[in-house]
Amino acid sequence: MANTTDFQQHATNLLAKLKTKKEAAERDYKVRLAEIDREIEAVSITLRLLREPQGVTVPLTGLKVETQLANIVPITNLVGKTLRAALAIIAGHNGGILRVTEAKPLLLNAGVLKKPKHAWGAIYTTLSRSPEFKKIPDEKGAFQLVMTDMQKTLLDGDTRYNVAVKL
């Protein structure tokens, strides 16, 4: 009987050691999985940033505004404007060049346009019909801002003129 009791004690001790070893391996496994998940997330973020233009988040609204680094257009300049006026402001910040694909997310986030589905068409139609813009040949969705000196002055914020020019 002593043999059987010793064997049971030994088997119980071995079972406890194996369970402890399994728990340690599971903890190590979870730590390694967490590290791999963090690496996957970092690479995913990097790829997303490479695919999308850089964005600036507006602190008050939390909206993300798509911008180019050199040509940041404050969203507050676009809020409450007509589509033509907002397009002129965006073009003014981009050296007179406006691309529909760059303007679309800005206008949607500013609330100038409501429906993303129809935004591209609305922007393109407005630009092609507007006398302030001229289509750039051989570039898809690109327009050149053509303005008078008075309109340029008003867009730059000069308040010497009390003339309202509707863009």
C-alpha cells in the first residue's frame, strides 16, 4: 500500500509541476502574442499613413481634415462658405491649383458638402462651370484658379474694400 500511496503522491506532484509549467508557457505565449499584435498594428498604421494623405485633427470638432504638409487649409476658413468660395480658398492655399480629390475630404469635413457619394461630381461641376477656375489640360480633376486682383486681395483678408464679391 505504501508503494501505491507514494506513486499517487509522486503523480500528484508531477501533475502540479506540469500545470505550473503550462501556465508559465501560456503567460509567455500571451506576452509574445501581444508583442506581435503591437508590431502588426505599427506596420498597419505605417501602411495606412503611406496610402493616405496626412491629416490634421481639429481639436474642437474632432474631425480629421486631409491636408498636404506644405498646404494646410484651416477648416474654420471653410465652414459656412459656399462651395465656390470654399474651393477658391483651398486653391488659394495650394498656389492656385485645385485637385478635386484633395478638396473633397476638406469640404466634407467642413460641412460644405453633406453627401460623400455625390461630392466629387458636385465639385467637378462647380469648378467646370465657374468663371474663377480653368481646367488644367492633361491632368484629371485639376483646375487653375483664375482671379482678378480685387478677388485675390479679398481672399488674402484685406478689408480695405467694402465690396462683397460673391465667389
